[in-house]
Amino acid sequence: MYIALIFIWLFFTVRTEGTFITTRNLSNLSRQVSILSILATGMTLVIITGNIDLSIGSLMGMIGGICGVLQVWYSWGTLPVIIVAILCGALIGLLNGYLISFIKIPSFVVTLGGLLMFRGALIAINRGITISPMAESFKFIGQAYLPEELGYLLSIGLILIFDLIFVKSRNFNIKYNFKIEPLSKFVLKLVLYDTLIIIFVLIMNMYRGIPIPVIIMLIIIGIFTFISQKTKFGRYIYAVGGNYEAAFYSGINVKFIILYVIVLMGILSSIAGIMLTARLNAATVSAGMNMELDAIAATIIGGTSFSGGIGSIPGAILGALIMSSLDNGMSLLNMNVYWQYIIKGIVLILAVWFDIYYKKE
Amino acid sequence: MDNIIEIKNLTKVFPGVVALDNVNINIKKGEIYSLCGENGAGKSTLIKILSGIYPKSTYNGYILLNGDKIEFKNNKDAETAGIVTIYQELSLVQELNIAENIFLNNEPSNKFGVIDQNKLFKKTQKLLDQVGVNNNLSEKIADLSSSKKQLIEIAKALSKNGKILILDEPTSALTDKETEILMSILKKLKKKGITCIYISHKLSEVLQISDRITVLRDGKLVGTKVSKETNFKELTKMMIGREINKVYQKEKHSILETVLKVKDFCVYNEKGKKIVKNVTFEAKKGEIVGFYGLIGAGRTELLSGIFGAYPNRISGDVYIRGKKVQIKNPRDALREGIFLLSEDKKKYGLFMDNTLQFNITISSLNKIIQNFVISKDKEIMYCNKMVNTLSIKTPLLSTYIKNLSGGNQQKVIFAKSLMVEPSIFFLDDPTIGIDVGAKREIYSLIKEIAKSGATVVLITSELNEIIGMSDRVITMYEGEIRGDEKIELTNRKSILNKIFGGD
């Protein structure tokens, strides 16, 4: 998949005669990918439990609508708007989760219903029009940049965290005589990651700095990767998706695990909704349309299995990067919308095909 | 008799393992030929080669069928050639009826693909007569007993004009009585010139049914014996390379106070019918209580009911050390110190796509949590301890469960239970589908568990196992307890009588 991404980037760079890798476009791409990554993070957990959430695109839009109405029409401050928006997302997640986990309506059905209902609700809330402009403090979430110095500081922090995690895991493997890669390869890998981080920050700073959405994304990815890999709750998510019955027999509170995951998905969708509204500086009727499909595609490209129990958040982020790069590059090329859909569809199927082939080998 | 199958210098290598090492076998036409060996001896690999699942290009050596070299590309090729395999896991579609199942993907139809119902039922009836099943053809598979399902599988194989039937553990889900029916059918088929290749862990069964027996060990052929000229002891010795004197080592252990008391326990099926009827029993500290009965007598439902895992209505009281407890789900049960090892380990016990350590620790993550984070150090420490005490054969702790053998998978579930440190173990057929060597280890493990002061409630379908293991045996018939006796005070005949509804 890394190779696919590099290939996609090279292709667009050549075809757009370099426009694709201008700092401005990369900054733009990074903001696009932030929102999708956050959705894909939640979607990964949902699909690992063996469920699906089709309602997140509409939910995002509706949350955006709520933000717009509260801020523009009722002049609420940014902080209360955000709090209410996230609470709404959590509440809807709770309702979805209750129907899925306790009433046992298939998640496909519940969230397909949500997809329709929330889109309808959005049009009702917005009265069918675009609401704008948002307050400066609200726009900050989607449009602002981190000052240059803070960006560098962040890169140092990231490098330290990354290296520490890698060294720790290597030491751990040495301690228990597990298989390790040769030291030279290991160091090379670290240097490569560190360089990538530095290059990223340099490019961002050459434009206007690291976008705030990227920061939000990094925090969310960090927290959720940690939860899924290191905590009891994370283990239980995999267990429930891997074998629901065995998880039940193992004494896991299976219903609540699924409920919590759907609630988290609701919260992440509302965060994505807030970010999108902030970036567009408007709450539109079509906001978030088809985003659920992009998020599912990113998750699947990232290696998460539809049968549940298998998947990882970093994989989904890579998937999100591929999907966003395609979107971004094809828009730059002024490709027809129909081509954009067709190509994204083909890439999704090819990715899974490749994955199946690779696993067989 | 002519050789119908000749296997020459067959070698099959998996990454890191030689599954079959230069094996030469001749199988005669019309004989019942058994393959024996511990898990991992190479039986399954051999079958998979014969049935075309591992195509020609993946192994060395060759196989002659009626003197001709065979080169199967897939399972379908093998079936066309007349080699039909009946697998351990039944391949019937539960929601379809008998006739539909037998001719699945082989339906008699006209040129437009419309199924000829008349022909379908006529043909099915003929096959059912052959295997001695007298059920209505339109009955759903889901409503049939395990033995009937097994016979339907055989009928299905015959429908494909099978000349050679491969039966992989056909009796693992059958009671002794049902096994006998199966045996007599196989003997009938033999008279009709059908060759059977029979794989089973149950040696007594193998000795009884087969003409010749071949033993494999670690992928190598140990030897082939004529059944009449060999015995249980010799075969086990061949299989494990040493002699087993006593499979069950009876030990006196001290039985003290009552730990579990179940009173007037009832379990109802989804239609509201009572399938466990007012069951009352006790189990003491350090005691092994065996439950014996036919499949469907309600033993499994009783234990899963007490454990809080039964999906439908239950009633009755459960006391642990004199205190009444409310168990609504397995979480409550584990908290009260009850662990259930289910008879269907794939469905209720294991996470196949996860690692060994994931499976061992999943019920007791609290023990390896430090500051809300799973401590890998502690996890590995515990798992290593378990792997050593139970001698689980695995390359790594991070090996996926699906890559372990059946016996080792079962040991992983035992490891999981030991991690929980329950005071009451419910073991529902813990040795089902496991080879003699692993069985012996599991028997001594169960004894060990009881000796350490835990209470064991054991269900098994093998009478020898019940008699060899239990301190007390409780017999069940149609949801009721028919007998509850110390093992010294009863005998085989009396137990068998009770499970069939006698006095």
C-alpha cells in the first residue's frame, strides 16, 4: 500500500506538472486527509467489532448544521457550540448503539436509516440553505496554522515519541528473544521515519505552518491507537469482532463494548463535522455527503476485515491518505466527476484484491 | 484383492514442517482401512492429498488409483474419480431438507436448470434406504440428530458415485449407540465393494471396524497391522512411541465440603419446552462429578444454563459455598468462580484469528493490567508459565490459534481457565476430537485441577472416560437425573441402562 501511495503521488506530480507537490497543495491535502482519517479511525473500530456505520456522513452534515444554526442564527460562542455538537454526536451514537447492540437490529439497517434521517434533519435545521459565516474562533479549528516555531517543537516531540516507541519495542523483543530485524535496518527505518516527519514539518512551514486539523488528527490517532493496542477495552473490541460467542463466554460485556464503539464513532463524526464546517466556513446541506463511503473505503484499503476481528488504525490512516490523494489529484487535473467516481471504485477493489493475493502468497 | 490405491514415496513439506515423509501405502479394494496417529502425525495431510485439496504440484511422490496415476487439481477432480471425503465438520446446510442437501450442487434437472422434484425424491429415497435412515425426505437437517446427519453425509457421498469413502472422525459427535449404527452401515457398504478409509481417535472403534490399520507418527509410516492380529496396547505404543500402562490414573483425593449446589434447575428451549427438568445436585471441593447421558439428554444445556450462557429461559437456584448466587451471564459466573469449557471450542472458546497469548489472557486481563495499560511483560510471563505447565506445543506466543493442532487448541482453553483461577470447572466434553496422547495429558490435567482443590463437573460422551475420571457419576435421561452414585458403587451396565431410560 505504501508503494501504491508513492505511485499515486508520482503519477499526479507528473500529470499536474508539479502542481500536486507544491507546498500549498500538500497543505491542502493534509487538511483533507485529517477529516477522513478521523472518520476512518472510528470506522476501523466499528468494522473490527463486525458492524458498520453508514450514517456518519449525514451525521457530520447534521452536526455542521447544528453548529451553523447555533452560532450564526443564535450567536452562541464557539466553545458551547462545540460542546453541544459533540454531545449530540455522542447521544446519536448512544441511540444507534442501543438499537444495534441491545435490540439487535443489524447495524447496516440502523445506520442506513440514520443516513437518510440525519440528511433530512440537516435540511430541516438549515431550512435548505447554506449558513455562513462562522466566528473567527470557530474557523480557527479548520483553517488556522500552527506557528512555525511550535511546528518545529512538535516535530521534535513526534520524533522523540516515535523513536522511544520503536526502541522500547525492540528492547522488549530482545529481552524475550523474539525475532528482531538487524540493527542497521532498524536504524535506517528510524532515520527514514524521522526524516519523513522533518520533511513534513518543513513543507508545512514553507507554506503557512502545520494546519490545526492535522494537529487534531494526530491527537485522535494517537489516543485511539493507544486504546486499541494497549488497553483492556481495545482487546475486547478485537475479541467481540473475532468471535462474538466466545467473547460472551469469556465474560466480556459484549453488548456494552459494541455500544461504546458506536458512541465513539458518533463523537468522532461530530468532531469531523465541526472541522469540516470550520474549514468551509459554512454549514451546507450537502456537507459530508458520501463521506461514510470514503471512510469505509479507507478502512478496507487499510487492511481491516469485514468479517470482524482484524484491522488496525495506522492501516486505515494510510487508506485515508490514498483516498484523499486520489480526490485531490483528480480535482487538480480537472477530471470529470464521473471519472473520479470510477477510479476511486477501481482503486478500492484493486486494493482488496491485492491484499487477498498478498495474503495467499 | 487388488490394490485400489497405491501411494508411492509421498512427501509433503510445509514451511518448517515435514508433514509426510516418504510414505508408501497400499489400500485394497473393498476393505475398511484405518489411519491412526496423534494430531500432527500427517493423517489430515494425507487425506487432503487424496481428496485433491492439495493439488499434484504441491507434493512429491505419486498415487495410483486402479493402476493409473492421479493428478487431481481440486476436490471436484477427486470426487469425479470416485474419492469422496466426509469431513469432521459436517458440511450440511442446516436450513435445507434432506433431499436438497444430498443433491446440493448435483441436482437432477432439465436443460433449463429447473429441478426435477420427482427424480430428486426418488433418488434420495434410494440412497436413504442404503444407509438405513427412515426420516421424511422433506425434514430440515437442523432437526436431525448428529448420527442421522452423519449418515446423510454418507448418503451424499454415495450420490456422487463414491467408490472410496474417506471418513474423518465420523463418530466424534456420536454416542456409543449411534456409533454402532454407523459401524453396521459401513459394514454393509463394504459388502457392496465400497472402500472406506477411516480416521478416528477412538482406537477401540478402529479395532472393531477395520480390516487393516496403518499408524503414522510425525509424518512417517510406523507400520500397518491387520486388525485381528493387533490390540489397543500395541497401537498406542506405535502411535506415541512408548507404552501407556494406564490411561486413567486413579488417585484417591480428599473430598471435603460442598462447593456447588444446584436446586430445582430447569432449562427451557426456544419454544418454551422444558429440556432440563428440576435438576438438583451437589459437587464438593476436590471432586470430579461426571455427567453421562445420550446427546440431547440436557447435560450441555444444564451447564450452560448454570453458567448464564443459555439464551432462553432458565429457573432454579444455585448456591456456591452455601450462598445463593444470581448468575445472569458468563461475566457473573466467572466472578463467582465458575469457568465453562464448551464442547464446541471453535464456536464458544477460541479466537481463531488471534494469537495464543490473546486467547489465554482474554478472560483475565485484570491480572496483567498496570495503570490501565496491558503490561506485555506480565502477559508474557503468565503465558510462558501456562505454555510450560501444560506443555502446549507452539513456535511462539504470537502464533495464531488457527495454526495449532486440535489438542493444543484445547490446552489453550485450559490455560485460559487456569488464568481465571476458578473454584468450579465445567468441562463439556474436553477431549472431543483429540488424539490419545493429548487426551492422556488432559486427563492428568483434570485430575491435577481436582487435586488442587477445585470442583470439576465433567461431561463426556465416552463411558470409559466417565468411569475412569469421575468420583461420582450422574446419569441423565431426557432432561432428568436418573442416577447419582459414587463410582465404586455402580457399574457399566447400570449406567448404560439409566441413560437409555431404564431403571
